[in-house]
Amino acid sequence: MKKQHLLIAFLLITGTQTAFSQKYSNEFLAIGVGARAHGMSGAQTAVVNDITAAYWNPAGLTGIDAPFQIAAMHAEWFAGVGQYDYLSFGKALGGSSKSFLSFSLIRFGIDNIPYTINLVNPDGTINYDNVTEFSAADYAFLGSYARQLKNPAFSIGGSFKVVRRVIGSIGNSWGFGADLGMQYRKGALTLGIMGRDLTTTFNAWSFNLDERAKEVFTATGNEIPVSSTEITKPKFILGAAYSLRLSEKIRMQPALDLEWTTDGQRNVLISSKSLNIDPRLGIETDYDGFVQLRLGVGNIQRVKDDFNPEKENLSVQPNFGVGLKLGRVQLDYALTDIGNVSSVDYSHVFSLRIDLRERRREASE
């Protein structure tokens, strides 16, 4: 396990140096929140109508009926080494139009990483008492607001996010960005559009290595990281969903999301240097508002054949989820390869959502 910790720490520290010239940044924010969403492969732009909308499409916050709502999620990577957590709470606001305000916190962290920079003394002896521990963690704080327009079929919403990334005492960064979304609900049809990182989210990195650390980095052939800025370019997601009433108690809702990026060629279904389109398909079946079953297909890629490099095969990631509503409490579970980079093929994702009611004041005599 310690070797795994050291490997992850090495990738985090040395990988930061080259991250600034790559199109992928703040990748922990690409994972997503809520087991409902993961069970549907992230097809949420048009569907989402709870507090997780602050992440998927802020306009969906207007679909919340409760005066207060809170939600939490937990998932793990690397056999429990990496911890991914989410917490959110929000409140409906008064006024003639339906509006909602929420605050969310996302953390992806690897804790208790051995810091062996001082393991070997200047005289060549090894002193394990010099080994300390540190954490490498990414944080995102989102403040979100949504409201219905004069035409109640339309809702708009936005999220302002602050990103904090820390690698022990070695380096850290601050970043800022904003998302904007819209939903259209008419009968059984729902459409959505989401603009993520519309302001071009940036992370300003700074590093603080003492002379001893620089000597070890140089001696082991590692580059010494320097302060720089990491950029996350905008992306757009179009979504559509349709609610089908199969019987008095059974409802089915298929949903499709198309994520559009223009920051360079990616390994997605429709791929080019100027435009990429990544589809995600999900479906949710609800029985009497009590039990929900979910299926999803995403991460559609072309991969090289192991035995014939000139041949490409189509690869997809299937996901599965189940939900249970007990009064004001919603419990959700998903079986998914979260982020599609974990060492274990699939991860178990759990989330909890609670609707809170305002306490009624007793009438004075």
C-alpha cells in the first residue's frame, strides 16, 4: 500500500509540471456528483431536478419542491486510497418567481502519503524518523442560483466556483470560474443546455521547495516545478429527455447528453482537431415514486486492437444504478467506473439526499 501511495504522490507532483501545456485540467471536476447521475452515465443536463443540478446544470435547481435540501456522496479510487466526497445544501427563495440558492463542496484527496525527501541523511545513512506524511487534495466550492423566467417553461441558473488544489507544503493553487445553464420543460419533454467554464477557469500554481528538496529532485532526475497558470477551456453540453408513462405507477425517462469541446482532438465518438462530441445515454425507470432503476452508457471511445494495432474497436462504459425514496430521504447507489481511470474496473458510489421542511409556527392565542 505504501508503494501505491508513493506512486500516486510521484504522479501528482511530477505531473503538475507538464499539466500546464495540456488541455486536460481540473479533471477531478469531470467526475460528477450524485449516484443517480453516475447510474445514468452522466446524462443529466435535461433530467436533473435536485440539488446536484448545481454541478450538472444549475437551471435544474428550480425543479426542487422542498424549501430546503441537502445531499452528500462518497466514492473511492485505488482500493480506498483516493477519497472523493461531495456535500451540498440549499434553500428555496421567496418571491413571485421560483428560485433556489445552493452551496456545494467537492473534495478529491489522497491522504497519509509518505514524504521521503529526507529519508537519507547527508552522510548517507537512512533515518525512518525523518519520514513524514502529507495530503494531496483538490477542492471546489460552488455557489449556485437558479430561477424560472416569466415563461415558467424556462429556467436559468449559474454557478460560481472557487478551486483550491494542494500538494502538502510543496505546492498549491487557486482558481476561479463560472458555469451557466438553461432548461426548458414542456409536458413530457425536457431540454437543457450547459456551458461549463464559460469564463475560462484558471488555476494559478505556486511551489515552495527548500534547497534540500531541490537537490533530491535534481539527483533523481526530476524536474523542479515552477509557478505557472493552468487553463480550463469552455465546453458545452446539450441534453434532451422524455418522460413516458408506461402504467399508472411506472414511469420511464430516457435521456441523452452531447458534450461539445473545441480544445483539441479527444478520443470520443466524434473526434477532430476542431470539434469533438461525446454522447452519454441514460434511462431511469420509476415505480410509484418509491424505487428507481437506472442504466447508462458513456465514455464511448475507439481503442486499438491488442493483436492488430491498425484495427480499432469501439469501447463503451455501461453503468447501473438503483434508488430508493423513503419519505423525505432519497438513497441512491451506482456501480460505475468513476472517472474511468481507477485501478479497479468498477466502483461503488453512494449518495444521500434529504428534503427538509420549515418548522411551522404555532398560532398565538
